[in-house]
Amino acid sequence: MVFKNSIVLGKLTRGLIALLPVLMLGGCRPADQRILVAYVRGSWVIGVTPGTWNIGETKDCEIASRSPILPDSRGDVLLCGEVTRETWGLAAGNDLRSQIYEAATPRDVAFVNSGHPMYSGSKFTHTLWQCERAGEDLRCR
């Protein structure tokens, strides 16, 4: 009887272990929310201005509070496009961060999944979402 229970327990344990990554990834999905969204053009050298993001276009985005450079008291912002993300990373303590906040507009954002992890070598650096503009809202995968 003990031997039979051990087999059942072993199968149950393996099943739970196999399910664990799915549960963990599902728990990391950000809540759908209204958040500042920034998409800029320019460069950190000359400054940035709001960019044009057409309906149906997709941009790679990251949440500032999940990046190495945290947002300030003005709140969290979804950083979309390569120029925006690179500029944010260089913007600590200067006018560039203000330019990004000035270019940002509040939008309703639906996060469909937990995003795509990005690595530098074998080290996790941040998470990106591919966000599509659908009218005034965004849908991020």
C-alpha cells in the first residue's frame, strides 16, 4: 500500500513541477491599465520629440518600473520604440527624461502575456512586449 501511494505521489509531484513554469509566467503578466505611453524620435545627443505611431503599427515596449532605470515621481511609463528605450537608459538626472515624459500620453494598455525576456549573454536584462496601436489603445503581447 505504501509503495502504491509513493507512485501516485511521485506522479502528482512531477505534474505540479511541470505546471509550475506556466503558473509563474501567468502571474508575471502586468494588469491591464491606463498608463503613460511614450514613443519618441530623435536621439540622446540632440533631444527627442514625440514620434508618430500609426494605428496598426507594432513597437517593442518596456515598462519603466521593470527597467534598470526606474521612473521618478511623475509615475510609470511604457517606453516604446528603440530610440525611446535607449534614451531612457541614458536619461538619469537630465532633461531627456523630462522630454520623454512630455511626449507621453495616457492610454489604456492590455497586456496579453508576460512579455519576452531579453538577455545580455546569459544575464536577464529586461522584458519587452510587442505592442500594437489599436485606435487610442494598445494591445501588448
